Amino acid sequence: MKTKSVTRRRFITSAAVAGSAMAMSRSSWGNVLGANERVRFALIGCGGRGRNVTLTMIGQGGELAGLCDLNPERIDRVAAQVADYQEKKPKRYDHMMKVFEDKSVDAVIIATPDHWHGPASILAMQAGKDVYVEKPHAHNIWESKQMAKLAGRNGRILQVGTQNRSAPYNFQARDYVRSGKLGDIRLVKVYNLKPGGPFYLGDPGEKPRDFDWNEWIGPAAALHEWHENIFVRGWHHFWNYSGGDLADDAAHQIDLAAMLMGDPGLPFSVSSAGGRLQHKGDDSEVPDLLEVVYEFPGFVMTLEHSNFPKYMRKTDNSIRRNDEFPYWTQNSTRIELYGSELMMTIGRHGGGWIVTKAGGRLEEKVYGRPGDEPHCRNFLECVKSREAPNANLEALHASTALLHLANIAHRVGNKKLWLDREKERFKGNAEANQLLGREYRRGFEVVV
């Protein structure tokens, strides 16, 4: 695959101008796409997660119009699976810019590595596309603000892949919290306590033929040489490409906790403790243990993250798809709400929830199912209606920022940081404020 002769920098700048001209109002777009028409979408990033979202989107009535990836073998794999669900063959693209230029595409799924989520979403919206982007939707807080600004200005629909925002059992939990039956909620505990081992880069392996590694690196500030273990999954271990497993997997729990608490916005303080404690001396930059404390008006939220205890488990599919509850004590991804009267324990992706009183006596229980199908259906409906989707940036900007704030507090030395919530900046800490954004590599700058 070869890059077009036009430089990426010029493309991004011209796309910003073109995007303003192309942007339609919510009402006019609704007239273009009728209520019974299928939304034509393209997948950008043909890994396992992108494939799963694509198949779900097809199952909910969308039409896959195209597949885009820097590695043609990944396109082949997804195309073969899609053939069982859709007769019409999708187009193939070797670069996302070609997707954005295709006027027959209504929307895109962004399922690239994390460092491309924000820039790719911005380019898509500038080109007049609606966006379903995997979480975390942005590499940093500044990037998220630009995405929100652009979505509002251009009238774009942007749904973040935090499916808990569309799961009916979570709506029931939110209603229960709003009822006041739990009493005054003063403590919320969010868990992302997962097993894991050390990470070593090892042998770089052989780069796939014609694979554009420079394009894969994209906006990341430092350029690594090709390395198979970075390309496959190892990018989670480097700040250049992600916020670690905390920003990747804990995004679901922290967002659900924020939703249950009425989306309180940013905290007025954040502090972190921990580091690379268990897997010392390996090649990872991110912590394998982090304890985070957020202070909000009226309550405290904690986030406990790990990648080492062997006995911790995420809720498995047999529980998610049946009327069962996980073993809460060793459930990796639970949330606990401590009210003055009752306590709620809730699991993500179909774990259900229980309310207990003294002695562990059960007060209420609701089984759950994953929110994947209703989340994709909500996105497709909103592309047509131009209504705000369930996981829109008005809410997701703040909940995702909680993850970035936790990492920043750790990276500046596990300090307690105070925020100006209105300005979204730290008070009296220039080093922390530098980490609110990133340095974009020349040719991949974000221009909004």
C-alpha cells in the first residue's frame, strides 16, 4: 500500500475546510436518509473487535459498504465472515482517506488502535460521516474536546462503543438509584482487577508485505521500528499508543458508574498510587497496579486496577447470556455503590445487579444481558433521526477523562492533583497540564 501524493498534513487541513462546507444540519440529513433506508457504513480497522461490531451492526439492519485496513489479510478475514451475513460484497480500501472521500458511505466504525481513534473520528466527521468509535474514543483530554467541538459544529452523530449505555438492565439500575432507595451515595468503588503477566517485546518478527508501518504509527510522537508484538496487542503497554489496560478495559466500568451517578462531570481532585509493582523489569510502561481516588461534590469514587492476581475473573459469557450472577468477590469488573441505606453491586456487559442490606440480605435483584445489539441499533436509529445517541460525547468526554486523569496523576509521580473543573486544567501543576494533550507527529496534526 502506498500513500497518496498529497501529504497527510495537507489532507487534514483541506478536509477541515471541506468538512465545514459538506456538513448538513440535523434536519436536512434526515431528509436524505429515509426512515426505512439502510445505513451504509464502512469498517476502519479489521481486527477482532471491529469484526464483532460490524457483524452486530449488520444484524441490526446496517449495510457494510466497505472494509479498510493497512493489512489486506485482515480485510480478507472479515470479508469472508461477512459473506455469511450479507450478500453484497463490501468495497476494499487500503487507506482511511479513501473511505472518507467515498460519498456512498454514510457512517464509519473506527476500530483502530487507540492512538488513531480521535484523529480518525475527526477526519471522518470533517468529511461528513457519522461515527461509531471504539473506546476510549480519544488518546487524551484535549483530543476529546476537539472531537466534541467538531461533532457539535458539524451536526455529526458520534457514538462511543461503551455498550453499557444501551443495556436495559443498566437503565433499571439507574432508575433504582434515582428512586433514592439506596439513600445518600457517598462512596462508589469501581474495579478493574484483572489477571495478567509480564510483557516483553521479544523478536520483532517479519513485517507483512507492503504494510505501511509509518501510517500505523500515525500521530504518535515517537516512531518505533516495526515490531510484531506492538502491532498485535502490545501497543497497550506504551503511552504513545494508549492509556494502558486501565484506559482500555476500565472505560466500561468507569462510564457505567458515571451514568449511574447522573454523569457528574469532572472531579475536583484526583490522586493515584501504584506502578509497575508485580511485573518489574519487563518492557511495559503502564502500571500493573493502580489505586485511584476521585473527589466529587458530595461523594468519593475509587478505581482499583490490576494486571496480576490469577484468581480475578471478568464475567464470562455463560453468565452474561443467562439468569446468573458472577461470584462478586472475585469479579474483576464490578461496581459498588454504597448508599446510606442500601448497597448496590452491578456488573458490566450483562452481569446484572443486586441490592443488599445488613448481613448480605437481598433486597432487589435484576439479571442482565449485554448491550451490544441495542447499542448498535441506537446508533443506526440516530444516524436517521439525528437525535443524540446514548453514548454521546457530552457524557463520554467526562467519563473517559477520568481514565486520563488517573494516568496523569500516576505519571507525574503519584501525586494528588486539583482541577479547575470549568477550565479543565490542573491547578498549579504545569507538568500535569502538559499531559492533557499530546505532541502530534508532523503530517498527522489534528486540525479542527
